[in-house]
Amino acid sequence: MVLEITRRGLIVTPTRRTSDLLEELISQIEWPVLLKPSVRLLFQQIAVTTPSCLLFWLDETHDVDHALQLIARLRDRGSRPYRVAIAHQLQADAEPAIRAAGVHTVLNTNGSI
């Protein structure tokens, strides 16, 4: 049962390429990844894969705005799928904006996963 749940997720990153830490995360949880998706592409992938959880990987401050727009659009659709943001080495003042966009949980990381 737990294995089935962990396979029903989707990683979303507002960047066009993955970082070493993101690659490490992908290898650990084995969820598909969307790189810099549009709102339309994100909604299509949600419809196709029906994830229980969306994990937003945020590691560059200039890409946070794009992710916040995606999260806000998801919030407008309802409370599902569950939205988690991993903020890697972002400034402390970024967390309130991420929460206000509509994530359920924010995890701050520095250095390693």
C-alpha cells in the first residue's frame, strides 16, 4: 500500500534543467518530472497521471514566480492534489509567499536532501 502511494506523485520544477540535488531526489522517490511546465501542460499531466501529490522543487529565486503562478492556479481548482514545496536555499522571506500561493507544506533545505 505504501509503495503504491509513493508512486502516485509528480515533481514539478520551474527550471529547464535538473540540478544534482533534484536528480538525487528523483532517484530516491522515482516520480516523473515536469520541467518548466505551462499551466496547460501541468493540468494535462494531472489528468493523465492522477497524482496524489505534487512536489514543487524551488531552488532558484528567479524561477519562484513561475512556480507560484502554477500553485495559485492549482489552488483555484481545489485542495487536490496535495501540494508540497521544497525550497532549497531560498531566502527566508520566500516562505510566506510560497504558502500564500496555496501549498499545503513547505520544506526548507540547505545542502543535502
